[in-house]
Amino acid sequence: MRARADVPDARVQFLEGTAECLTQLVPRADAVLFLNALHLVSDKPAVLAEIRRILPAGGRFAFNSTFFTGAYEGNTGGFYRRWVVRTMQSLKDRGIPVPKAHRADAMEWLTPEDYAALCAAAGLRVTTLELLRIELPLQCLTDICRFSLFIEGALPGVPLEEGSQALEVGLGRALDEMQYTTLPRNWLEVIAEAV
């Protein structure tokens, strides 16, 4: 397990499960980390309530996201729109239909203030809310084309393998057209304390 290799301290315990059932996995925790995935949760208030239930007063909850309103830096929103258009063209060229599906949970982006309000409603007082500007290397974008939850969010209803291939083709075409070598993006980091 990579996490154990990175954090060998025996006092730290790693558990795997779903956020919706957190209290079934662990009755108490001093800290909960939710790494670049809270935006994928459909019922965020319920999950935040689960997190609050296992934290003692003063316990810490930290999360981050690059999928929120305000993530796009400068005029890079045009790049992402072009990537989507080129991806759809790739699917069409290969005769793969794109189902008319509901909007995926991952596409329902919240503002940093929305996240702070959700934390407060769950009994979590935000102590740190930061936007960090990062430069995404292009390899990151290629890698995310293979991540199932990203594919499902970007192309709901498209089979994963076909979606992955189309996203990579679309990415290549958009990068060729717009000539990016890295892509600036804002990263949201939040730390909250259980009250």
C-alpha cells in the first residue's frame, strides 16, 4: 500500500471504504483527509455529517479539489471547452454514440464559499481556505484521461475504454491547436475543525 510506505508511523491507520458509510468503518478519528474527491460525492451534506460524527471536538477535516468554480486560471476555460469539443468529434468519427445523460455529479462544481457553507452546516469550522495556483504538466492531463471517475464525469454513459481513447485524442488535438506546454489551474485546499 503506497500510503503506508509514505507514512510508516504505526499510530496512523489507513482504511478503505466509501465516505457515505464512514461511521461503519471507524467510530472515531482525530483527522479525516479527503483528497481531490469531494467534488465526486453526490450527497455532500450527508458525507460531511458522517465526517463530523467521527471527529471529536477539535478534530481536523482537510480536503482539496481542482474541480470547483474558480479552478480555471485566466482564459484556460477555452482550452477545456475545446478539449470537450475535440473529444466529442473523436467519438463521432469512430461512430460511438454519446448518450443524452443527466449531468454527472463531478460536473456540478461548487464555489469555495459553497464548500465553506457546507462545512459550517455540518459542524465543521473552516480554519484554512486557500486557492493555490499550480502549473499542470501535460502528462497530468494525459493521466487523467485514464481515470474512470474522470471519464464517467466527462462522458456519462460512454464506455470507459472508448471514453479514455476519445479524451486522449481530444486532448492531443486541443493541445496542438492551443500550443500549451503546461496548464495553469487553481487548487482549492480547505482545513476545518470540528466544533
